[in-house]
Amino acid sequence: MQTVSPLPPRVELPAVQQSLLWRARPYDLLRSCREKLGDAFTLDLGSHGTYAMFSHPDALRDIFSADPAVLHAGEGNVVLRPLLGAHSLLLLEEKPHQRERRMLGPAFHSRRIEQYGAQVRDATLSALQDWRPGQPVVIQDVMQRVSLRVILTAVFGLDGGARADELSERIQAFLNDSKFNLGNLGQLREEHQSEAWVAYKRSLERIDELLLEEVRHRREVKDCERGDILGMLLAATYEDGAPLEDGVLRDELMTLVVTGYETTATAIAWALHWLHDSPGALERLREELRGLGAEPEPAALAGSAAPWLKAVCQETLRLHPIIPVVARRTRVPFRVQGHEVPAGVTVAACIYLAHHRPETFADPDVFRPERFLERAWSPFEYLPFGGGVRRCIGMALALYEMKVVLGFVLSRFELVPLDTQVRPQRRAVTIAPSGGLRMRVERLRA
């Protein structure tokens, strides 16, 4: 008979210190805890609550296979409510979540994503058009501009104009503000009425106004045929024939903006860091890209003709998953690999640690894309976009964009890193290369 123990061993640091480390150096905190306590441990993150952290594949199977009525992911994401809104897919539970996911699903089908190829290409080439030899660039900033333009065209159907320009400017300013990263959001509360909270609300209210102006404009002109995601949502109805309300559309659109703006850009920045730290891997990728011709099509970069490019992206996402931890709040006591987690505790699947288990990945801290050409892993061993019924709905689009953008950058330019040491740094949503990854354009490739 299996012995059941209470929560995993607790981290022996004051809650304040744990919270500070979680905000400032999350990778270091997670690795230190695993070295001292093993695959399962309990963190006290102050205002974020108690986190029972797991990274063994068997534990992740328990978590991602659990009944959605037992583990509530929306409650685990409650810190995002002031930003995304109550109707966000990330905050909904059970049947409402299933209903909204079904409505959004067609927008992220593989055939639909292929139609975004020209938009990803145009956004990339627009961002690269001013690059010249000797010019320093901050990769994270450039790639975020690419991602935002893809969002404005593929999600909103906006390609220029006053509203698009202001929305772009305000989203960048808002999400690039260091006060509003996930580690700090829990500290911004309306009841405090701090200066930071007032600035947060003022910025978000103007973004909301712009989003709703676009929604109402599209309703008035009855324009649902552009092929963008907003058009699909405007044409969609619930089972009773009712359309999505403006508030629901605002929350889902904001969710797509926040989850798409920084995440793919961060993954691309990490890929360029590791490739330039691994000359053999970089040259192998350049050789593959040369074989696709001087002007490769997005479909070629994203398809089977570029297996090494795909492996590079997969290995980057192993080392730096989009989100290192996904959280679920227990509704009733829940058993995870021999631990009885009480109701009201956050059960966290630590993707970062799962991807760095030496028992699963040989030399886990080494960048080796070839491992993804040698074998496959279960969805509880390799899960860069989460797992279960709440796996990231934009996974296919993120990977597609990552491959296409990397392909265009490395087909056209040679880059030289400017930072002698790159460390993980928390941003709004992700953990990105410090300084945004500064590089110099060495020369244009013929």
C-alpha cells in the first residue's frame, strides 16, 4: 500500500525571501530547491500563496490528467485578473472554459496558421529593413515589434492607421514597464491606491478604450471577412445563437495580446543566444537555410524541409519554456505522487525543472538540438506550452512564427553578441535574456 505524506518538504527560507527570489531570480530559486529537496517541494510566496511544486513526469501526469473540477487553473492565474479580465480563457473554469476554447480553436488550426505566413514574413522584413553592418540591436525589442505587428494584423486585422499606431505604442509602453511583470502583479492592488496602481489603471483603461473602439467599428461595418481572429470571433455565436459581448471580446483579445507579445520574442532571443554560443549548431542551420534558396517561403521554413531549424526551436523551448511554471488551485484534497495536497493550495507543474532533469535529458544544461532528431518524449517530459486540456491554444502559431522569423534573420544577417555574460531576467510575462540580448550586425549575407 502506497504511503501518503502531506505537502512536499518546505523551503527553509522566510516567505519574504522566497518571494523576492521568485521575483528576481526564479531559475536560481527553483534549481536550489530541487538540489536540496528533490523533485517536489513547497514554496511560501507570500501574497501569491503556498505552492506545492512538482517536476517528476509521473507527478505532471497526475496534474494534467486531473478532473478540471478538482484543479482550477483560473484560480491559479488569478493574479492576471486585473490585466486580462474575468472572461479571459486563462481565468475561466470547466464548462465556460471549454466553450470559449471551442470558439477560439479554429483561429489556431494548422491550416489557418499557414495563412498568417505572409503577415509574419512582412512583419519580420519590416523590422529588419534598417539593419546595417556595425549597427547594435537589442534582439528582444526588435522581436517584440515583430510579434506585435503580427498580433495587430493576424488578430485585429489592423495594418496601419491612427488606432493601430496608438495601440501599438501603448501596448509596448505598458508591457515593457518593469513594474508590471508577473512577479510584481500580485503587489498591485486596488485597495492600496498606490501611485503604481493608479498608473497601471490609467494605462490599461486607454488600451481597453482602443480595443473596444475597434470591436465596435468592426460590428458597425459588419466586417467579419478579413480572415483575422477578431473577425472570426465577431461571426461566432454561442449555442443559443447569441454573439460574444464586447466585454468578452475585450478580455479574449487582451489575452491574445499579452500572451503573444513577449513570449515568442523571448523564445527567438534565447534561440539566437544559444546558436551564437554554439558555432557548430549555427553553421548547420545556415547550411540548411542555404538549401532553401535565397528567398525561402514561410511554408518551407516552417515545414519538413527545415528539420534542424525545428530542432533548434524545440531545444530552445526545452531550456527556456515559454512559462516556467503553470499553476492549479486545489478545490478538494488532491493526491500527487504520494503527497496529499490540501484544498486551497496551489499545485504547480514546474516545466523548467522537468526540462532540466538529467534522468530525462542527458546533459540537461547543454544546448543540443540533435536530441530532438534522435527521439521523442512524452507530453509529461517535454511540455514547453503546458499540458492537459489547458495547453496553450496558441502553441502552433508561436512555433510557426519562431521558425519563420529565425529563418529570415539568419538567412540575411550575421550577428555578433555584445554581452559577455547573459543571464535570465524576468520581464512582463516571460524570463528573457538580460539586457534584451544585445548584438551587433556584422554583415549582410548575400
